[in-house]
Amino acid sequence: MIKDYLVFDAVCHVYNLDDKNLAEDKNAYLGRQSITGLGSIFRAPQNRNLYSNGYVRDFTTKDMYEMIFEKSDTDMVMAQAVPIFDWFKDGFAPINHQYQFAQAYPDKVLFCGGVDPIYHGVKGAIDEIKRQSTEMGAKSFKFYNAHPAGASWRCDDKELAYPLYEEIQRQGINVIQFHKGVPFGPIFIEDFKPNDLQAVAYDFPDLNIVIHHLAEPYQDECISIGARFPNVYLALSGTAGNYLVAPKKFERQLGQLLQECGSEKLLWGSEAALYGPPQPYLEALVDMKISEELQDGWGYPQVTESDWANILGKNFAKLMKIETSNIPINKRSK
């Protein structure tokens, strides 16, 4: 906990950026360059050594435990697979890496699986959903629908995507997640628009949909969707972390989010390991305020203690149907 706030991190990734995991694809190195470039730009000064000291590597369960639980006040986290198989042989954030992290610390880590209907095929993706649900205990599924070389697919495609959502529901899972915005490498940015999630939200009212990264640069569309559909939630992964390097930008984003969606729709996501240990971000966020200029000029509300309690842990615990009293509190040595 930090300042008595439960910290339930909605998204970390156990990455494998080792050269051995790169696919034989002309876009693979371009994609990894853009990812590591993103990490080098949007990070706190306190974390610089992490990136200059071997960021491009295969992260381990031990790395992640130290980073998240020993070096921050995080109480619980979800480890999310990133199903990018066109550049990485085993995936950008491999399925088995996330599973192993969750298996090692089952009281602290939830496993989020991942599939792709182009890479796996629809039948193969359905089989993977069954396997990851029944054999690996996946509590959610992550989708990454934009790909190079014309391999992108729409999230509202009734032949490619809808059968996957239906199978996820049959497995008793009601949270699905989407990477939107923040393109890596030579992928068309318009493929990352969140607009194709509106039909999904409407056609699957019993599924809760999490949109990551505020779909930047499509922030306004993303916030509008989150405000209008009761089953859509917005993860601050890759945006809240920018507060330490671009505080005015995130202050305005948070003000707009509170104004249009309310804190009940927002989820904290650290993006560890890409952004390094979460602690510098947590310490900065709990002390931040919306400036009088933005309140008076834009009508944004002030962020409150109740808002931070929602954002940092209560919302995601509720979404994952976990009683907050059952979450073991991190009692790390400060």
C-alpha cells in the first residue's frame, strides 16, 4: 500500500526482447527499436540505469518480483501476455513467462493470456483460449489487433473476433483487454483506433472491456467510448507513467478523464518492466493535483483521495471479482 491506498497494478509484462526471440522478419528489428526507444523517452530519471544496463534481454520471474514487489508498494499485479508473434518467435511478452510469474506467486500475480486470430487461426485461437483458461488459469485475455504487412484485423469482425469473445465467455471469463494506440514499428496508426470496440461493447454487454494507453493519439475517441459504454474501462498503462517526464500532459489527461468518465472507470497500470520499477511513479501520482488553471479554464475536477483509491486498486479488484480484504498487503522494507 502507499498512503493507505491498495495498489493493484492492472498490467505488467514479463518481456523477452532477447535477440534469440526475434523472428526472421524485416520488421522485427524496426519494431524492437521503436519499443526500446519508447522506453528510453518515457521514463523517470530514477530508472535510467535499468535501461542502460541490459534492458534488451529476456526478463525473469525473479527480475519482475524484485522490480514490482521488493522495490515498490504494489500489493497485487496482473501479468499480461502481448500476442505479437510476427516479430517475436515466442511473443513480445510470452504466454509462458506470464504464466510462470503467476505460478510462482499465486497470491500476488494474476495471469492474463493472449491469442491472435491471424497467427493462430480462428480455430487455433479458440483452442488456445481453452488451453490457457483450463490448464493455465487465465483470468483475462489480451488482444493486439494491429500488425504490419496487411495482417491487421478489426476487433468488431464477426467472423474473426467474435467467436473468440464467445469462447472466452464460455470459459467463465468476463474481462478482455486491448492494446490501442502507441504503435510499434511500421504499423499503420489508424489500425490502432479504438472505434472498433464500440460494437464489441454493445454486442457483448456481459464482457468488461479494458482499453490500454488511452489509445493515444486517439485519446478523445477513447475517452468518449469509456464515458458512453458502461462495460468499458480505461487503463492508464503507458500514460500515467509519463507524469514524471511530461507532468502537464498527464495532468490534463487525468482532468479530462475525471470530468468525462469518472475515477470509477480508470485503472492503474505500471507497464513494468518497460517503465522500470513502479515506485517513482506511484510516489509522484499520489501527490499530484489538478492545477487551478485547468480547473477554472477547462472545468476539470480536482483529483481526490477517493479517486486515487479507485484508480490504484479498488476498481481493478472489483473488475476481477477479488475482495480487497483478501489481497495480501505488501509489507516490504521501506
